[in-house]
Amino acid sequence: MKTINATAIAITLSALSFGVFAAQPVSPSQAQDMNKIGTVSAEGASTLDGLEAQLAEKAAAAGATGYSITSANTNNKISGTAVIYK
């Protein structure tokens, strides 16, 4: 029983700590106070929310704390780019 409780607690804490490291969308005024560290792109999303999730994941993987979507295209599947900031 202790093992099950410990596992449940570990999973919960892992999920909470993941949110701390996720990149967040930033407004143009917020971006002015941040350092641009590059760009990311994603393709193949079926919705705009899916595209945003892909870009946020790639931004976080690149070490960014924020991102600003700069383009989106809807030729069959949705693709787009974002500037990433730290």
C-alpha cells in the first residue's frame, strides 16, 4: 500500500513540476523585456490549439520561457512558426 501511495505522489509532483518549465505565450509588450533566443516551427497540426501546443513544446525543449507565434498556414494541415524568448 505504501508503494502505491508513494507512486501516486511521485506522479502528481512530476505533473506539477512539468508545468513550471513549460513555455508560455507572451504579448509583444512582454517580449520587449525578454531576450530573443531563436525560432521554432511546427507542422501537421489539425487545429490551431494543436499548433500552439506543438510550438509551446518545442519552445520549452529549446530552453525558452516564452514564445510569440509569428505565422500560421492552413494548407491541408496547419503549420506555423514562433519566436522564442528567455
